Amino acid sequence: MAYLFISYPRRRAESVARLQALLEARGIEVWRDTEQLRFGTAWDARVTAAIRGSAMVVLFQSEEWFASGPCRSEADQARYYHRPIVTLSAHDSEVDLEEAAAFVAKRFAARPPEGDVVADLEVEAAEWARTGRRVRNLARRRNLRRFLPVAARPGAVTELAEDFVQQSLRWRRMVRASLSVLVMGVMASVMVLVAGAYQIGQVDEANQSNTALAERRTALESALLESPYAGAEAALAEDPASEGPTTLASYQDALEPCVPVAYAPAGGEAAGDASAVEALENAAFPQAGRTSATGAGWRASVSDDDRVLRIDQDGGAAGAGDGAAATAVLDAPCDDMAASPGGDVLAVVSAQGVQLFDPVFGTCFAELSGAPVAAGSVLSWSVDGTYLAMRAPDGSVAVWEPSSRTTVTASTGLWFMDGAIIADGSQVAFLARDGSIAVVDAATGEVLGLDTSLGGMLKTASDIAPGATAHEVLVVGVDTTGKRGLYLVDVAGHTAQVVNVPADVEPWYIATSPTADILALSDGAQTLVYDLATGEGLKRIENVSVSALAVDDEGRIYLGSFGGGGFSVVEPDSSVPADTTAASIDGVASVSATPGASPRAIAVGGTHAVSVGDGFEENGSLALAFEDGSWQLTTGFLTSWTPVDAHQARALAASPDGTVFAAGFSDGSVALLRDSDLYPGAVVREQGSEVRALAFSPDASALIVAMRDGTIARVEVDDGSFDAATLRERLRERLDTARALGLWE
């Protein structure tokens, strides 16, 4: 009997057990690792076999799932054995298990029958290998006829399964085989080898280039570990004539550390930025280091050995329930801690340096460096929270400006999920989980109003898109009865109404293009396309799983797919995805496997359509571009150059002129990307909460960002971050300033 395999982290065992019961009540057999076996003989013998023979694999993904090596290995195994994969997002604290079970059951029922044939083939091939590849265990008659079609499709089964089928065929034909056929086979193999020699040479060259690149990156990282100034000098040693992505990434890495803007040596005069020097002179340092601090709805403390930081929530923070606590292990005993004046940042100093924490989720989002630090140092924030000063035991004082490019414009207490540009680009509508919509000025980040017309209608909201008029938005959510639906909201008139959709569609994802008058709506298994203005149905896209949607101004539909990082495009005059080919650099294809990657956001620029999502550290970025008469797909471009610690990216936006992309990550980072060549730009890490939505200002000089914890911020866009000459000049200025402050020789 066909069964499901569920991959989940141990902390989600209770929820998964309930999900299993709901699925089994629907007649679906479930296999899950109830004993929580982990790496070793038992894991290999049971879990791998269960994945190999499953009809479908469900990834119950959460922060813990992405942090679990065994869970990620289970996903890799599923992809290796070409198992259909369904991804359930369990990142938020509440998961509607009834809804999840219904979704999985629907996907399970709709799975293609050849998938079960692949499972049977893989199981028989594994048994053949386990028993010493004996002739008696080869496939015969009916089974061989079943296996031949799936084994003939490129990439449909493992190499072992292909070999198993080929050996079965050879055995069946062995008596009739002749020497001439064998000779022809040898000749054909030689011809293939000769024809592939050029490609192999190109791959060798690419490998040599990658090895040199890795060595340069390693040298830079080693220098940065020594000090940010050593890193700057290492980056300046790059070839000044080069303006490629490697060079830009090196410059960006070297500029990323936050270094002092003012400094006073022990017994010496303060120097640096005038405002920072004033903050240094007015700093109110404690007499002794503190072991606790309080902020807006939280209290931080350290363990008796000063090595474990604990942050307890008083409740009310988005994403944190009453009594919730976060912990972090410090690199060295805590010497002092201080909450920012606004209570939204916790600074901790130890002999290893100064760290900034998001107190809601307990994550360290920035480290301040570039000044001498020792055990016994203490901290002081400026009155307005712009500067943070540290006094070392010898009396020297360093001052940093931790959020030089980010301005918090509002702290709403909402749990933001998504966003949409409205009012001809002058406003942004940020959707909260409870259905509230914050309308924000796209230039300043100021909150203009809060629409709550969905408050009594929805249990949760998840997706938002612009409507047909300037102040209308379309929202996907779950009503109070647990049914998914589509809603039209007028954020100016504060009205909301249900939009009728076909009975066989439970909407999960929505995208629109007011310019093209197109609306795309998907339940994850099929996508319906409508005229945005009239509501007339235009077409239905089937047999493509969906985890993200976008529509461009020409009416093309872009589809991101669950598990494996699928990314496709449907042209306006078609109902099926266009053929895509692997983009190549110097003749070497750049598309690789994308374990853990499921697109969560798509944006369309002037040249490329880009997607980011789960599994970001494992090539979870994709780009499509129409070049040389075909659609070219590139994989993993942003991961290669963007040094973020996030496993996920759910927010993506293109500038109004389509020349720059901005991606927001689960660790609070915001990264820029140039559309024309996918080169990296600046990375800003000045907030700790996950970025759920972002949008460019009308003049593209800033980004308006909405965080999971309800923060809305304005982040300056660095115009010079794509220019190698500008970055080199900034590195020189950094070193000159450090020398002037006496922090570098």
C-alpha cells in the first residue's frame, strides 16, 4: 500500500503525531521516525528504506527543521530517490493541522501514478544491490515492462535503478547478443568520450578557477577574523581592474563589519565624528557590569557562570507567547548588558566583543568590532539610541553607530506576513497575520493608516496583491470556520468583501499585475488566471505545484514550485510552462540541484525574474531570463555572493525601473542584487527580526521593510554598492579613519 513519509524535527513531534492521525483518518498510511533515529546504521537501514519506498515525502519545515542535519538529510534522500515532495510551512507558532492534512491529502490523491512505479523500482534495485547483484533478483516480464518507461526518462531514477534495469535488459537479451553489437557499443562509447572532451576541459578550467576563488575567499575570511582593518587591506589586494562578482563580494564582505566612528584612547583625547564624540563625552557608564536588562515586554539575564543569555517575554510581542523564553550561548562570560532606549535591541559585551540581540527571538544580528575589548568592559547607549559606547578596563572608549542605514518608523505589534505596492507606487500595504493592513508611505515609511475591515472575517491572513484600483488589495486568508478564501479590501473606504472562486480551489497564493490586468490565483496544485478588472476566467495552469506566484506587465505568469526549487514561466498565449535551459558561463551549465529550496517570493526586473525562499543557504535562489531565443534558468547565484546566516528568504522586490532587486531574510538582513548581471550589492544587517515584506521607494533611494515582530523600517539603498571603484575608495577611507583614531597602523 502506498504511504507517506514525514520529515520533522523532534520539537514538532506532538504536532506531527496529530497530523498523522488526521491523514490516517483519510485513509492515508503514514511512516514517520517515531523513535527519532539519527545518523548511523539504524538510521540508514530504516529511514532511508522508508524514504525510498514512499509514495510521497512531506517536509514539516520550521526553524528547527532547517537547523537539523538529519532532517535536511532526509530531504536530500527524498530528492535523490526522486520522491514527490510536499512542503508544509511550520515557521509560525500556530499551524492549522486540519488545513494541512487536507492539503497533503489532496496532493497525495493527485500524485502521478508513475511516481509509485519509481518507488517500486528503487526498492527492487536496492534489494538487488543488497543481495550482491544476483541474477535471480533482476526484474523480469511484467515488472521490467513497468520499469522501462520511467528508467528511460533522464534524471527520473537513481543511477543504481538505471543500472538495475539495464542489467535486467542485458540478461534478457544475453543469448541473442552478438560480438558485432558489442563492438559497435564500444565504438559509440569512444565517440561520446571524444565529443565530450571539450566540455570536460571547460569544466576543468572552471574547477581551477573555483579553487583559486575559494583560496582568495579563505584568505579574506582569515583576515577579517584578525580585524576588520586587516580584512580591508586583504580586499584592497584584489586586482583593481576586476569588477566581477567575486571582487564586489570581497569588497562588500570587508565593508560589512560595523567599526567605531569615534574613539578615545586611555588618557587621550576623543576623535572621530562630531556627534559620536559628543555621545562619547556624555556616555553614562555603570560602575560595574550588569547581569540583567529590561526592555519593551522582555527581561534579559545571564546564568550563574555568565555564559548563557536568557531573554524572557512578558507577552504581547508578535510571535512570542506569554512566558516564552529565548536562550543564547555566549562566546565568553558576559561583562555587561544594556537595553537600547527604545527597548528593541539588547547589547551584550564580553572579552570577545560586543553583540547586538533581537530580544523577541533571542538572535544575534550584529557584532561590533574594530576596537580593543577586554574582560570588564561596560556599555552605554546614547539618549536617542543612535550610538553605543563601550569603555574598556584601561579607560579607552569606542563608539559605534549600529543602525546607520536603518530608521525604525513604527513599532506596530503586528505580525506581518506580506506586502503589496498600491496607489501608483506611492504607498505600501503590509498585511498582518490577523488580517490587519498597515498602509505606509512608500517614500518615508510613515504609517498612514490601519485597515481592520477583515478583523471579524478572518482567522489568519497570508498573501496580498494589488487590486484593480489604486486603493484596493486582494487578500488570501482562512475564515473563522477554517475555510480558505479570497477577499477584496478597499483600504481607503475600509470595506471588505468575499470574492467568489471555483469550489475546487482553496486559494493559497495570489499575484496580480494592474498594468496587464491579470490576476493569478493558486491552491498549490493548480493556478487560475483571470482578467483583474472584469473577473473573467482566462485560463487554468495544471500539473505545476506552486509555492510562489508573480505576474509581469506583459501578462506572463511566474511559478515557484515546492521542493527542489522549481521555477517556470507561462507565456500570455499559453497554459503550460515554457521550456527552459540551464544558463551557462563559459559553456558550463550553472544550474545545480537545490536541496531544501522552495521559492517563497518572486519579483520581476527589467531582464530577470528572480525567486528566493526556503533552503536559501543551499542554493535557494533562482533567476529566469529570456536570452538567445529561449528561457535561461540560473541557480544559486545570490547564495554564492551574499554572506547571510539565514536559511530562508520570504521577501523580494524589484526597483521601479527594474534595475535592482532587494531580498529580505529570516535573520533580518536585506541584500541588493543588480538585475542586468545578477551581481551583488550591499547587505544591511541592522535589525534582528525576520523580514516578511519590503518595497522600494518611488525614487529607489530607500526600502520600506516590514518585520515579523511588527517593526516597520526605512533602509537606505546604497547607490555605490555595485561600483568597484566606489567600494575601493570606501575601504581606503575606512583604513584612513582607523589610523586617525589610532586603531590601525
